[in-house]
Amino acid sequence: MPKILTARFVDTVKAHKKDRMEYPDAALPGFALRVTSDGKKSFSYRYRSPNDRKQRRMSWLYPVYTLSEARKEAEAAVRTIGRGEDPAPALLDKDKVLIPGTVNALCDVYVKQHLRKHVRRWKPAEGEIDNHIRPHLGAVQLDKIARAHVRQMIAAIEPKYPVAANRALSRLKAVFNWGLENDLCLEDPTRGIKKPTRERPASRVLDDRELGAIWRACDALAYPAREYFRMLVLTGQRRDDVRCMAWDEIDIAMRNWVIPAWRYKSDRSHLVPITDTMIELLEKVPLWEQSGYVFSLSFGEVAYGNLVKPKRKLDQGSGVTGWTLHDIRRTVRTGLARLGTRPDIAERVIGHSVGGRLGETYDLYSYRDEKQHALETWTAHLLSIIERANRAHN
């Protein structure tokens, strides 16, 4: 139930870790305090414009505006609406809210201030903006954009690229949600629009013959592609976690590879026990025990990134097509289950959280021995697959 906002509450309320919170003011309907997940606070007033009956929002940043000052501005807006006028133009004329002119301008700010700073894989996301959102909506003014514009964008993309249409809509939602949180737009034109394409969850699991053929096909690749693809198969870790493996994350003596929290998906460190076969692979890397990235074409300075061409060569050399790098991860997880690994251990091996919040709090080295045994069991199975594949081609 809404309560009357007080200056003390505004000053002391804490941000929620993941969600933006909104606290309505019982003293003035439509007026509220908004607190983003990164701690930014602002006051807002929602109303329906007397001109077109569309919902609009006015906002005032805290502490630039105190609670008392923002409430007075909102009360003045109420009086303006009572006269049959829209208060938003007057507010914008005073430059109290800085709003980009077009969708392109909003995307520019979003990419610079949020995407590149806070999203791990920001390049594909920026590609969604550049390839789909900007060409269709970039020139549209923010105060003119409507849901019809969004539907036109989807209709143009979906016939040829149905999944890309889903991604473009999701990214556009993210842009406008961020814009609303940061008072850079007045409404979200994607609200109520559903994804146009129903996506089937990926379920491809490579069989033993396919896995053996892919491993053998790696022989035709050079460093670092050969070692990179084989490390994926040995560990079952995410493609970018392996690609960005660094020497300072590896402790050969303790047989541990620790992926740091700052670059891991769950924002917590993840330990991958190292098997003998992994050590043998690392010993073949030209930059053995040097600094920088393990898989690199620039002496460790830049992580290896050319995955498309060697993947194409693997398809041709192995005769296995229609698979993705993530399918290797799924294959390892499925293989662990087939080999009798406990489900919770198999999940921990590939870095999935187990048991909700309680499961997330376990020590970095908890279950290390169990994970080591699981990976050694998987490696033994993999070596038997490779041996059979080699015999079949001799």
C-alpha cells in the first residue's frame, strides 16, 4: 500500500540488486520515487496527456531536486492538466530533462554509457542495434515513435530473419527500458508487443562418432584454433570463457583453472580442475607459462577471435554439420550424466548454479575433488572415442 514519501526515506532507501524499484507517493497520485539497480534516484509523475490521452511521464533527478521541490513541480503539472494543457512541453522548454531527439541519438547514449561498460558480450548487441534498429527506426523522433513503428520494423525483418526479429525487439526493449530508467525518454513503444517467432530451445547433442570426427579434424587446424577447439571439448566451458583463458588464471601445480568473477556470467569465480590431458594440450601452446592470453595470435596481448573460418574447416574435415560451439558444452553435460556423474556435480562442472541462492554461496573450492573426478571420467571416455575414431581411419 502506498505511503507518503518523506525526505528521510528518499535519502536512505537502498537500491535493489537486480530490479528498478518504484515507490508511489500516497500524498499525490501518479507521483513516485524511482531507484535504479545502480542506486540512481529520481522522482516521476505519470499522467495522461489531455491532447492525445497517451500516458506520459515527467521526471526530476535527485538530489538536483529535493522531494519538496519535485512534488511542487508535479503539483504544478496537475494544475496545468486541469486547464486542459499538456505540461511536458513546458518542462522540456526549461531543459529540466535532457531527451535525445531521435532513436539513433538514444542508441548512441545507450551504447556509450551502458552497453560497452556493463554488458559482457556487447559487440553482438551493438550489431543488433546497427543492423536492425537503426536502419528501420533510427530517424524516428522519440516524441513521435509509436508501437506501429516497432511493428513495421519487425514485419520487415521477420520474413527473412525470424530469430533476428526476436533479438531486435528484445534489444529495442532494453534500449527504451534503460532510457526510461535514466530519464532519456518518456515512454516505451515496445510495451505489449510480443516476439514474432517461437524459438525452439537448442537440443543438439553430438554422438560419439561425431565428437571423434571433430576431434580428428582439429589436426588440420593450426594454433591457436586446434588447441582452442579441443579445450572446449575437454572442459565443456563456455566458448568465450575458454577463448579468453589467461595464463594468470591457471595454476598447474594445484591443477586449477579459476575463471575470475569479473568475466564470468554469474558474477562469481568458477573453478575448473585441470586434467592430465589438458596439461598436455597446454604444454603444446607456444606461449607456455608466459603472460597474457593462452589462445592468441599476438603473443598473448589479444585473445583469439577468428572462430568462423576454423569452424567451417571443422565442418568440412569432419563431415559433421549443423552444430554450434555451444552444442559441445551441451554434449559434455549430457556425457557426464551418461557416465554416472551426479546431476549437481555435472552442473557445477560446467558452471551452472545449483540450489538457488544457497547453492550460489558455496566456497570456490567446494566440490573440487568431485569435479576433478567427473572431468577425468569424461576425459577417459573421450580418449576411448578418439582411439576408436583413429582405428576406423587407419
